[in-house]
Amino acid sequence: MASVKFGVDFDYYLEIDDLKKLVLKCEQLGYDSAWIMDHLIWGESGETLECLTALGALASATSTIRLGSLVLCNSYRNPALLAKTAATLDIVSGGRLEFGIGAGWKEDEYKAYGYEFPNASKRIEQLREALTIITKMWTEERPSYRGKHYSISEAICRPKPIQKPHPPIWVGGGGANLLKVVAEFADGFNTVFTSPSECMEKIELLRKFCRKSNRDFDGIKKSWVGELVLGNDPQEVLRKVGKPDGENFERFSSNRLVGTPRQCVEKIEKYVEIGISHFILISRKFHEDLTTFAEEIIPSFR
């Protein structure tokens, strides 16, 4: 079996000291990565930490676990400044940055913070230009670029990132146009809350785009991002997430890791068979599930 990696995604608000403690615990439990969402307003309270600042704090609190953005909204930052910021994060973390980025989607955030919310095709076009600039600034000495949306002129970015040629680029999303961007730029791509069959469809579509662009499909890492809820039976799982017992458990569990450790191992094996090598778990407030997962599930894949 190919090497399988496991990470944890914190897509909910935690006080910074609590977040540091939990990520350090994940490092000690043997998780490979920790990921922070990039949102400006989240949940009922709207509370959320700015992603890149939080990653900088985590870099100083940990030593081995890889640290990633899941995923940065391209629209919120000038790509040249983002390249500089990410290069610095790679340095302060000792070369542990996983650079996840997407085209953006949460319209209410855009409007609340005064950003224009372009249509999807324009946002993807902007993402392509941004990644062109970012990779140039990470790998070239005095890059220049003039695009429709962004431009740079002899944009020195020193010191360079520690990782060579640059930190791994992950592109989040699964639409056809975004998968073309994956085939062009990414070292990895994220499937989010997908069943095995849905995941297979996206992987096969990516394979087609890689073939057209003469890109090494096997060289692109594939991740599954989804919720983890451990429980001995369907009723226990549904109660933990606040669902009524009458909820359709089969539908709820189709794109999540739920149930007993044995059931989770079997589900993970299905994803691995279709090419997933990275699993990024959303545990919400069920932190005890992360310990059980590390002790009873991860060893099956090591």
C-alpha cells in the first residue's frame, strides 16, 4: 500500500492558546499535518482567526507537523504579497508549509469586507494568474508578469522558501475548470466531502486534463477532506452531531468517516484504492475522536 498521510483541519473557532495546544497534541499523536481555514466570517458568531497569522503562531508552537491553509481565498490578497508572506511562513516553520489556495466562494464574506465578487470563471482566471505570479516569485530572481488582473515588475522575493522548488501547492475544489488549474499548477488537490464514487469521478477528470496538458498525473497528490465522527452505532453518531435519530444515516455517512474504528479503516481503504493518499479530518469539537483515530486507525496504514 502506498504511503498514507493523515491531517486535521480546524474549520471552527478556537482561542489561540487552545488551538496551539490541540495542534501540538496532534503532532504528538503522530498526525502528519494541521490545516487552518481561510475565512473572514464563520459560524453563527462570525468568529475566526486570520489564516496566515494563525499558521505563523502554530509554526512557533510546533516542530515537526506540517502546516497548511485549507484553502486560501485568492481574492483576499494581492498575489505578490501572498507569495512573500508564504515564503516567510515556510522559513519560520522550518520548511513545513503546505500552500493551499482556491478561487473563493463565500459571497457574504466578500460583500461584508468590501471585495468584488466576480463570477466563477473570472475568479478561476484570477487564480491562474495569481499562481503564475506566486510560482515565478518563489523560483525566479527578478520576475515580471503582466496579466489581465495582476502584474509584477522585477518583483524580488528574497529570501526564497526553504522547500525546493517551492512549498507544495494544493488547489481546492472539484469543478472542471478548477481541475484544469490543478493540472497546470498544483502539487496536490483537495476533494471535499465526497463519497468514493464522487471522488473517483473527480480523479478521472483530473487524469484527463493531465493527459491533455502532458502533466504527470501520478505526481499530483490527492486528498480527501471530510468529517470524522466515531460511534458504536448509527444512533450514537447522529446524536453526537445533533441530528435526529430519524436522519438518513446512509446519506449522512456516504461522504464522511463515521462509525467504529474498523468501519473507518474499511472506508479509508476504499478511498486509497482509487488514489487518495492524504486524509484531512474535520473533528469539530470531538477531540477525543482524534486520539482514538490516531491510536486505533492510523497504525493500520503505517
